[in-house]
Amino acid sequence: MTEPTPDMVRHAADWHAALSSGDATEADFARCSAWQSEHPAQAEAFRRIERIMGRLDGLPPGPAREALRAGGVASRQARRLIAGGAVLGLLVPLALASADWPWITADYHTGTGEIAERTLPDGTRVTLASNSAIRIDYDRPERRIQLVRGEIMLDVARDPVRPLLVETAQGSLQALGTRFAVRRGESGSDTDVIVEESSVEACAAGGNCLVLKPGDSAHLRGHHVEGPIPVPADATAWTRGLLVADAMPLAQVLAELSRYHAGFLRYDASRLADLRVSGVFPLRDTATALTALSAALPIEVHRYTGFFLAVERR
């Protein structure tokens, strides 16, 4: 997806203010629609403004537009402020920063340590791992889910007319069946997919495509899909709040636990490189998991506060 420019966001805010003023005509709505059709980034700018204003009004993104067109008093006052430029200086950077602050415009998101299941408008069930965010776009011939951050598991509702795609910066994943998981790397530069049921077509942005079967996984990076790769046992146990390790490097275990720890977990991966772990650990209780690790391995866990933890080798 092409990122909107500041000018595009300003124009989108102007359009949103005009259409929500209570004085807009059908011709105004048609011109705004034409403006959005000129470039995908312009349409994205308008969607971001709608999402942000929907949250400011306490309304979900979909119904927000129709409610605002009806012209509630509070909404008209807010739009007058935007049209007059009073909050445009805040609104534009919020929209531009939404890729870095996904909770601003995400349709669904989780906090650190939270695992949540949501049902989408088509009946698809999505489970979000800790610190994850997605945006939903069902206004096209296909159903699109943008994974902004983190990891999700999808149980896809069947619809032979409208395929479902999950999109990241690395490419798209089209569901050809029902159940699969997608994870974005911490840096946002790669994507992993695991298929549990039926099949998924993984396509790198501007690159190759690969159809994955149950038990397959793939790695998307750059313009290439690598796979199929065998799936580690219980790789999706996080949906049950568990981390299952089978001779997993300790540093990798700590990296997973740190995603669920509401604070800072410090460790030196190079000093722990030869230590491997097997076991089942609770993701929602990282303190208990770290206590179990320190009892089984030559490591110490230093708790400076409940927020700051450090793992060191004995």
C-alpha cells in the first residue's frame, strides 16, 4: 500500500469536514469519491481520517460516516473546528503516523500480554496475539485484512464469491480454505505464515507465489516467498496462551516471553547461545515462566521492579 503524503491527508481532512458539515450535496460526495479513485494513497488518506474521527466521536468506523452525514450536534461542532484549521495540525500527523501507532486507526488491536478473539462482519474469527493490530477493508470485491503489527490466527468464513486476503508490506496471503496464522517480524521487514487447515496462496509483493498445504509454513521477505518449511510442533499454541518449546534456543524463548511481558526484559543472547529449552510455559504469566527457566538452567532472573527484569548467566 502506498503511503499518503501530508498534502493528501490535508485534502482528505478538508473533504471529510465538507461532507460532514450538513451542507454537502450528492455532487460533493461524488467529487470526493472521484478524488479517492485518482490514487490508492488518496483513498487511504481518507480512510485514515474516517477512522480517527470515528474514534474521536466514539463511533465504529463503518457507521461513523452515515451518522456524521446525519449531522449530530457534537459532530458538526467537531467538523467546524477541522474546517477552520483548529485541529488540522493534530489530525494530519495522527493520520501520517498511523503506520507507527496502529492503535489509532486499527479496527482491532491488543495490548501487551493480551490475547483476544474477535468475530469479523463476515463471520470470520480472528485471534490476535499480544501487541497486535489489524485493519479491515470489506468494501471491495474481496475481503482484505491488513496485519499492521504482531500475529493473528484466522478461522475464515467461507465465501466463494469474495476471497479473503491478509496483506503485509511483504505481500498477500489468500485463504483457499479455513485456518491459518500470520506473523509480522518485529522489524516489520518479514512475514511468516503457518497453514493448519486447507490451503493458502502466499504471494510476495512483486515476486513469486506459493500454495501452502496443511502443515506447511513460509517466510516472506523482500520480493520472495521461501517455502514450504515444516512447521514446528505446537507453533500456534500461543492461541491457547502457551509457549511450547522443543529444544528451542533460550534466547528465542526469552524473545517470545518478552512480547507478553508488560515491561522490559533484558538479556544477552550471545551469552545464552548454547542453552536450549524444552517445556510448556504460560505466556500470560511471564514471571512464572522465568522462575521455571531459572530452576532448570544456569541462569538468574533479577527483578529490579515488576517492570524491569534481567536474565543473566550464572
